[in-house]
Amino acid sequence: MHGGTDGGPKPRYDFSSNANALGPNPEILAQVARADLGSYPDPSYRALRGHLAEWHEVGAERVVVGAGGSELIHRLVRVFGGPVLALEPTFGEYALAARVASVAYIGASSRREFLAYLPRAAVAFLAQPNNPTGELYDATFLEEAVRLARIHGARLVLDLAYAPLAEVDAPIPTSACLLYVPNKAHGLTGIRAAYLIAASPLTAGYVAAAAPSWVVGGTGVAFLRSHMNQNARDWLLQTKPKLLFWRRVLAYELSKRGYEVREGAANFLMARLGRGAYAELRRAGIKVRWLVDKGLIEWSRLSAQPPRALAAFLNEVDFVRYHRV
Ligand SMILES: Cc1ncc(COP(=O)(O)O)c(C=O)c1O
């Protein structure tokens, strides 16, 4: 289960997707509109990888492009096998990738358990900040994870999908594999493109070799190229304080009404709206991400949304509460 489209009528207000609610980034859209769609992209993405490498100050042989974060997650698991380790509750694609590849999945329930299982894992994922909790992992924990992964030959992947929208700079150990998924921060989740900076050229080589030819199209190439532009970055920096303010207001309004709220550092939060909330809100044209698939049957994840959406959501919440009394 994901946020966003679900096959039902288009919601009036969508709190279920974590994409930047102020997007799409107009600076990037303009570049993407100019993409050459009349020919194949370079199959090795040499120029793009060169630009990404320069921007991140790493060698281009460590950069792998993919058709979105999910595609790279599945590819990593297909290439390196299992067991796959993650720290629950977290992004469901890690477990799904293990299931699709018919390898074991270990969902650790604490940081201590994650570190204890790490020596047995082939691939271990940590989302920084985590989805759905918004939690940021501290440098001490991450360094210990990197150390154990190195000793035992596990590939530790730090999924940075929401790092550009985090309230504070996320600690990022550069010796892990880093998964960059910029489509959320720029509100462009319809563009299926992301990239991995592997911990070594050898790891990158294996992952790159497992891709179908031309795995990213011209729009994806233009997107990954232009998300590094200063204008695109400026837009992101301008939108971020608004999103974080909207999340805080959402947390405040829900807490005031007696709902338990779990707030992290990201542009979304978790709230204990109860098990019936998803259906009730959906009927009213408001979509939240029910966390039932993570065993959190009472909980929903909600992204930061503009005042009009927030007012409609709170209105509906109050209406339902009033009628329950
Ligand atoms: C933590 C995390 N990583 C990766 C992804 C996948 O990104 P993409 O849309 O590029 O497949 C998501 C999507 O929700 C996510 O939440």
C-alpha cells in the first residue's frame, strides 16, 4: 500500500502522499519540458553520472541511475539477495523487494535489534529520515551500523528520500550506499528517476549491470540533471519552512483534539486517528495513508498540506467526532 493514487475518485485533499505539497518545482518542470524524447538516452548515462558525481564529490564509477527509488531498492535486493534487514515500522518496499526476490526479510523492532541482525544481512535499509515515523537516526548509531556492515560484508543502504525536507541536516555516513530520491522533495513523483551512490565502484558495477537497457528515459535524465540547479534548489529551500510549519500546525490541532501524534523531522507525521478514519475521510474526499499494513491499525500518516486542505481535514475530523458522541 502506498500513498497517492488508489484507483478511487481523485481526492480533493491528499494527505497520503509525502511529496512536497507546493510542487511540482516549476524550475525543474521547465527543464523537463525541453527533454529530448525523440531519441534513446545514453545507455550508460555517462554525462548525467558525471554531473551527479561532481555535485556529490565522488567518483562517477560509484553512481548508478535507476527508474525511481523503488526500482533501485528492488534491484539491490535482486543483485545481493537476502536476508534483507530494515528497522520497522518503515517503507514497505524493502519487505516487498525481499518477497519478490524470494529471500528472507528481517524487520528489526529496535535499533539494538537492527545492529544485532546486521551481521547476518546481505542488504540492510535505513530511511533517513524514516517513513512513516519521520525519525532521524543519530550519527553514533549510523557509524556503528556502517562499522558492522563493513566487517560482515553487508550492504548498508541509507534511503535519503526525505532528507532534503528534514527539519535539520540528517547525519549521513558517506561510507554507506546512499539512495537519492529527489522526486518527493520537488513534488514530482510522476517522474520515475533516482540514483544510488554506492559504497564502492564494485558494488555500483553489480547494480548497474542488473538494469535493463535505458532504464531511465529522457524526462528522468532531465529531472536528475536539473534538480542540482541553483534555481531548483532555491525553490526547495523556499518551500521547506512552509511545509514544516504546516506539519507543526497539523500536530498542534490534532493534539488539541486529544489525538496521539508522533512527529519526527520530516514533512509528515503519524496520528492515531482510529481504524475507521481512513474510510470516513476518504468518503469526504480526503485521503490519508492508513498504516494498517504495518500492523499500526489505529494509525495514519499525514503529510503537511496547505491551510485550505488542513481546514477541510479538521472540519471533517470534528464532524465525525461530534457525531460519535
Ligand atoms: C523512504 C522512501 N524511499 C523510496 C521511495 C520510493 O521512491 P520512488 O517514488 O522514486 O519509487 C519512497 C516512496 O514513497 C519512500 O517513502
